[in-house]
Amino acid sequence: MSVVDDVRSLILGGQYAPGDRLGEVELAEALGVSRTPVRDALRRLQSEGLVDITANKGARVVEYPRQDLETIFELRARIEGLAARQATALATPQDADALHEVAVAIREHAERGDQDAVYRLNAEFHQSLVRLGSSAVLAQSISSLIHSAVLLRTYSSFDEEAMRRSVNHHIEIAAAIRAGDPEWAEAVMRAHLFSARASLLGPRRQENE
């Protein structure tokens, strides 16, 4: 793996928690490389949204407040649920078959443990739904809510059961679109995103806590 892959794995694997400082010297020593590739890796991860670099303070793992993450998933569930509903109304049989093929590919790569492919195909699946919904407003709204760092952290937080549930949601959403049932498609999309939220954040706190 490259240095950027190594540092990304350290972050997503939990060795560095949100808010932790990422020292160039410490990382270089841990990875057995010079500071230059570490510095380049941190800049690359900054562009991915995983690292925040501040002048005179160095690099830290990006930290999203829990409330912000709650809000992101709540809004995504509402908006992408609507996108799934609209896609169902507008999709052709060929569109539905193509979505099903992507969902099956996600399952196959998940079974092989190929997380990079799962991440890429998941993005393709969701983007296809938005495209089928033919709404520029929805597309822009969803784009503003999808943060690569949050998506990467979500997938890295999945245990075997959560990954299986996510994979099955994709299959079921495609089935709902094939069946022409917008309510079904919307309901599963919302469940899909709320399930991902639970995997990332754990049990929700009660309002009076």
C-alpha cells in the first residue's frame, strides 16, 4: 500500500480518533518513511475530507459533532427517500435491471471483502437513483449532504451484520423499483440510511438526556 493508504487505514481503523493530532514525525517513524511522503499523504487526505490542516498547528483528524452527523443522516433519509420514490415513477425496465445489476455487484464484492469496490459501487447506485429521479434540485441537495469522510467512516464502522443489511437494502430498493412501488422504494431507502446512522453513531440518545 502507499503511504496515503496506510494513513487512511490508521484513521478509519480507529488508531486515530476524530480530533486527534497527526504528527508528521510520529507517522514517518511508524511507517518507516521520510516526512515528505507523509506530508503529501496528509494533503491528499485533506482533499478527501478526512484530515484538517491548520497553519502553525499541523494536521488533525476531521471531527464532526454528533448532532451534525444526526442531521446529515436525517436529511439524507428524507431527500434520498424522495429521490427513490421519484426514480421508481420514472425508471424504465432497463433502468431497473441496471440498478439490480449494481446491487448484485455490491453484494458480490462485499462477500469478497473488497471494501473499495463496495464503496465505489454504492456511490454509483445512489447516483443512479438521483439521476433517474430527474430533479436538479434533489441532486444538488443530496450532493451538499454527502461528505466523503462520513461515508468512509460509515463503511469502516460496519460489522458483518451491518454490511449484510446494507447490501440487502440495495437489492430490495432495486426490487421495489422493478415492481413500480414508490412507497416501498422510499421506505427501504430511509431504513437503509437510518441503519447506516446506527452503525456509525450507535444507540440514539433520548431527548431528555
